[in-house]
Amino acid sequence: MSDWGPVFVAVVLFILLTPGLLIQIPGKSRMIEYGNFQTSGVSILVHSVLYFALICIFLLAIGVHMYLGS
């Protein structure tokens, strides 16, 4: 059986935390901007740190596992 939990968590977090797609922290004119499809170096750094922290929490602390197949 394959453990698909880490793959699922990584893909969902990547989609949610892509800078400028849904939110951008910090934005160009405000602290949080929604759906502006722009990014900056600072927002890439902030989103990368958030991604790393959340993936560590979900995979190491909580231990998300999804077993698919026979």
C-alpha cells in the first residue's frame, strides 16, 4: 500500500500558498492582497516559510496518512 498523505498535503498547500494566486502576504499596497496575480521577493519568502511550517506540522506533528490501493 502506498502512503499518499504527504503528496496530498504538499499539493494542497502548494496550491493554497502560491503567492498571488489566492492571497499575497505582504502585498504591494496592503498587508494582505487577494487574487492579484502578482508577487515579490518578500512575499515568496513569507509564503515559503509558511509552507515549510505547515508541512512540518501536518506531516511530522500530526502525521497525516492516506493509504490507497490494495
